[in-house]
Amino acid sequence: VPGGKGANQAVAAARSGGEVVFLCCLGDDVFGQNARTTYQQEGLDTGHIRVLPGKASGTALITVNESGENQIVVAPGANLGVTPEYIRSKAGLLQTADLVLTQLETPLESVETLVASCRESGIPLILNPAPASVLNKEIFQGLFGLTPNQTEAEALTGIPVTDKKSAAEAAGRLCDMGVTHTVITMGNIGAHYRGSEGSFFVEALKVEAVDTTAAGDVFNGVLATGLSKGQSWKESLNRASRAAALSVTRMGAQQSAPYAHEIP
């Protein structure tokens, strides 16, 4: 089934009302061909996708336990083709963006190049630091938005995030490191925000989880759409939280993302 963090976020953003240009690399295999067709059907602008001859498209194997929680093993394949050179070649395109959203299933040096390019051009960028990785501290300086989950927040700050109090502490630490807006997501508990709009907690809707795969991606995609349309962080986070809750009641990754009219 279609997946991948960047693709999931792009589809979620488009389904929730965003106009999305998707940058990625695909292999010239059947998975890549199917993925591109899916992106086009979802309304994504695919004109800047790079196809790598002879390369396999990125693939993930996902197991889901009886409570709906997942574990994922990734073979990155063509994702490794998202190089700093590829990012630099899209500098003109990035200048047209209201907001850029990225994650860590592509090479870290490419993410750093993208963050630096957006910072220099004054383009708001949200980094979803997933999967959890060790990041160069310079990446946080002047970073518009950062959206780690509990595990990722602990990896970045050294603070175990187990409740609202520790989430607030970790968010404060990340803002002190240079991030303008920090959101720490806590699954079915909710999400803590700290930034220029203050400090507050967004409660999660209580639902029966079937599959939590891509819940964070849906959250980030819908959040990005809201912010790109001029909504406040509080408005955007509440909508993103509701969309993520709806997504976990459905099986799968991209197909679990709700459309705008479905988000309560």
C-alpha cells in the first residue's frame, strides 16, 4: 500500500485542502510508477519528482500489534537520491512556497541543506524529526517549526517525555535551542505547543485505535495546510489533532488520511 513519511504528509496536506508540490525521488520500478500515479490522483504536483533508473523505490515493512501500535523497518532505496544537489536545484521552486514541510526519511545532509536554504530565504519550514535521529544543534537555530513525538523529543533534549509537565519542559528546551514554534505530540494524550503564541496543550479526541501508522504524518500534513492558509497555531493544531484521531480509526498509511469535509 502507498506510504512513506513524506508522501503520507503530502497526501494528508492535499486532502485537507492544501496546494502541494511534492519533492522526492522514486525508482523506475512498479512501486515508483504506482506511487506517482497515486500522487497525481491525490492532486499533488509531481512535476519536480526525480526518477532514478535502476533504483528500487523506498519500501517499508510494517507490523501492527493488537492494540494498534506499529513498528516499521525501512529500506530507503531511491529516497537516498534526495541529495543536497537535488535540493539546491529546487531553490527557485522553494521561493514560491507559503510553507515547507520535511522529515528524516531522506539523507540528513539533504535535510540540513533544505533547512539552511529556507532559513536564508525567509521561508517557513516545519521539520518533523522522524524517524528519531541525532541532529546537528545548528539545525535548530531560527527553525520555524519542530514537531517531535515523545521518543524524538527525548532523543533531542535528553528529557524523558512521559506527561504534560515533562512535555512542557522538553518544548521549552527546544525553544531555548533556537526553535520558534515547538509541538511535542503525545499520541492519544494530545500535543503540547510552545512558541510565539504562548504555551498550551491540545487534548486528543478519544477514539478506538485500529492502526496508528501515519497518524503523525497526518497530523503534520494537516497542520502545515492550516498554517499555510493563515490559521493560528492553536486553530491549526486543533484541526490536525482531530484529523490524526480520525486516521487511527482506519487501516493503512496514506489511505487513512481524512479529507477536509471529514475533519470534525
